[in-house]
Amino acid sequence: MSLVHNEQTKLTATALNNIAVAFVIAGFVGPVVALGYGSDALPRGGIAIAVSFIWLFVGFILHSIAKLILRDLEP
């Protein structure tokens, strides 16, 4: 039974980590790359930078939760 539990736990952690990666790419990396290419579609200023860092922080939090889920693995 512990093998099934471990695989389900790993699958849950992987799914959550994938969501975390999506948050980082969509909310932080994407806007940074767009600014690097001089895109006018993004608002410039402190609010845009703050929102990007919030997305980065949420991604980090989701990744940390995924790591905590993996502590539930059984030997």
C-alpha cells in the first residue's frame, strides 16, 4: 500500500510544482522577456514590477508546498 501512496503523493507534488512553474513563467519571466524586447504592451512602472514579483513569490510558495507534500512519503 505504501508504494501506491508514495506514487500518488509524488503525482500531487509534481502537479503543484508544474502550476508553480506556470506562475513563474507567465507572471515573471514573460514580462521580463517582453520588456527586454521593448514591448509596448506591458505597462511600465512600479505596479508592473510589483505584480511580477508577486507572481514570482506565489510560484515560490506553491513550490514550497509541493516540497512539504513530499515529506509525506513513506519508507
